[in-house]
Amino acid sequence: MRTELIGLDVEVLSAPYSGISGKVVDETKNTFTIESAGTEKMVPKPGNVFRFVMQEGKIDLEGSDILFRPEDRIKKVR
């Protein structure tokens, strides 16, 4: 997954964060900040499964597979 995730719609599929859905407003190496129902919720990447809505459709990603800083993940495209 070598694309920008900030701005995408996301849903958290794993407990105890399941049911959180909204737009990714910030990303660090270990967390996503998701704007949901007017509030921002910080969700850790490790141990969670995320469903992103992209132009190509929906994609499910394990948080442990995307444990990179956003700028490092995008650089790996080259």
C-alpha cells in the first residue's frame, strides 16, 4: 500500500475499535486519527484491521502491514 491514506474514508473492523468510521485526518507511524461524527479519534495501527474506500473499491489492510511513517511508505514507490 504505497499511496496517501490521509483524506480517505476508513472503517475499523477489529475490536475494541470496531464501528469507528470516518475520514483519515492524520497519520503517524503507529496511529491513524479518524474524524468520526464531529470528533477525532486516535486508533493504533498494530492489532487492527482497516477498510479503506478508494477509487478502485474497498481494500482491507492489517495495521501491522502499514507500520511506516506516511512519507517513508510513499517514498518506497520508486
